[in-house]
Amino acid sequence: MMSQRYISTSIRRLAISLLLFLTAHSASAQLKFFSLQKDTIPVFRGFALSFDMVGLLMNQLSDHGEYEGAFRLNLHDEWFPIVEVGYGRANHTDDPVTGIRYETKAPYFRIGIDKNMLKKKHGPNRLYMGLRYAFTSYDVDLSTDNFPDPVWLWDTGFGVKGEKCNYHWLEIVVGVDAKIYGPLHLGWSARYKRRIAHDDGSIGNTWYVPGFGIGGGTRLGGTFNVIIDI
Amino acid sequence: MRRLPIILLSLLAMACSSIDCPVNNIVSTQYVICDKDGAEMKLSDTLSILTRRMDDTITVLNRLVQKATFSLQISYSHPEDELFFVFYKGPVYTIDTVWIKKDDYPHFESVDCNAAFFHTLTGVRYTTHYIDSIVIKNTSVNYDVSTVHFHLYPKVSN
């Protein structure tokens, strides 16, 4: 009985020691992740202005798209607080199947931070991972031509005008940024978007949401950026 | 760096989009026939329901027999539907007229899905030849077919 108690005490001590070691290790790893590298480079390293080409192209080629720009601070080539501002619009007219017209246009805003994941932080190229909180408030116009009720045959109008809606979502961002010439950089980002709150007004759902894209709970998006890094 | 393709593929798999039109896209009202104690009761007589539409009268429920529940479509945007409940007992029939008043709301899913209307029931009137009373149990009419909207009580002698 005595030897069993000693074994049980030893196992408990070992387990507690391991737990403490792992906690301390994880805490120190977290601190290391968030702290700046120690070197002679100053903390404030400038800022960058960027413009998204994907939304611009979508605007030209489809019935919805965005104009988007961003302002990004450079802290020690490691952390990059960022504000993204855009203007999204959709003008879906006369759907060939349902005949529904959907129109909206509104600004949207994102705020977040990127972390340079490369080991050589001060090089000309960067690999980012980041997080954004995004918000838009938009009005929806929805209409169809009058159509007959399938049973009663009376002509029926369908639509709303200026329906007030809003959307809040988070984005996980992975991106790259490469120096081309002087202050000119090019880069792209892939984004996983997840809605966190929304109000679709009285109509049930909305289709295109400025900045988010075609509505729903989750969505994958991307940007191709022309960047002026100063 | 080696994990980046895996992360990107995982994100892609999680974010697939699709056309989300509902499988059940019929908006209808559900009726339950009840005895005087409120228990579900199979109707022993045959029931047909007709309605007046723009140009004529049509049958919307044809010869319901030995059933305690049934569903009826509701007009998209007419303020009040007028229904004729015809109860057959052999060659003899009795007609009651029912008027259902409602508010109509456009309901939108996506530009890929057909336009639909949801409704809020605001009142029901009826004649009382065969029907004793009709009670609204739930005012909200939408895609949910499990919600009972009306309890229909025939007269006790029926």
C-alpha cells in the first residue's frame, strides 16, 4: 500500500511539473510572438497606401464589385496595423430566371493588423498573416415586374426600396507583398470571411453585401494590391 | 512556409458558396379539425374547398375524406382570401364561406430564387352552417409547414 501511494504521488508530481512547464513554455512562446525583434532598426518604419485591382476588375466584368484602398503602418517590419476603406456596388438587373432586380451601393470599412511571418523581417518582401473586423451599412432596392399570383391570378408586385441593412464580419488574411521598384510593391491576399452579426431588414436575406460579396455565413475572397510603400 | 498551402486549402474548403434556395418553397396555411374538447378529429364527411379568383371559381382542395389536417395555399398579396368550404354528407352538401384577412410581406432569399410572400394573419370571419368556429392558433405564415395556423371546430351535431 505504501509503495502504491508513493507511485501515485510521483505520477501526480510529474503531471503537475509537466503542466507547469508547458504553460510557462506556451506563455513565453506567446510573448515572443507578440514582442518586437531586438535590433537597431527603429519601431516606426513608415506607411503604405494600396489599391485593390480584383474588385476593380469585378466591377468592370460583372454586376457587382468594389473600389478599395488601404492605409497601413509599418512597425519594425513586423506588425502592420491597417485600415481598409472601400465602396461596393451591385446592379443585378432582370435576372433571366427569376426576373429579380437587386441594387445596392455603400462604403465599407475594415480595421485590423498583419504580422510579417518571414524570419528575415527587414527584407524587401513580406509574408503576412492577419485579422480584420469589417462593417458596412447599406440600403437595398429590390423589385420585379408585376407577375400573376399562380392560384388567384391577380397581378402582384414584389419589391422594397431603400431597405436598411447592416453586416459585421471578421476576416483571416494570408498575403504576400513583393518589392518591384523603388516604393512600388505588388501583393495579393486570400481572405476567409465569417459573418458575426447582420440585419437584413424585413425582406429576409440580402444578396450582395458591400465588401463581403455575395451574402451568406462564410465566404472566401481575395485582393491583388498595387502598393506604394513609403 | 510549408504549412501555407494546407492553410489555404482548408480555408477554400470551408468557404464554398452555393445557391441557397429553400427546398420547401411553398407558403401555405395548415388547418387542424378539432372536436369540442380541442382534440384532433378526423372529419367523417367529405370536404372540398373552392375560392373565388380573378375570373372564375376554382377548387383548391378536392374531396378530403377521413383526414384531421390539411393545408391550403394563401394568395400572394390579396388583402382578404374568400374560401367556400363545401361539406358533403352523401348527396347533401352544406357550404360555409370563410374570409381570411392578412398582411403580406415580400420575402427574398437570393436573385436565384423565385419571389415569395410571407404573411401575418390578422383575422378570420365565417358563416356557421356546418362550422362552429375557426380559431387562429399562429399568425405567422411562411415556409414552415409544421406550424398549425387554424383550428376548425365543426358543429357538435356534425
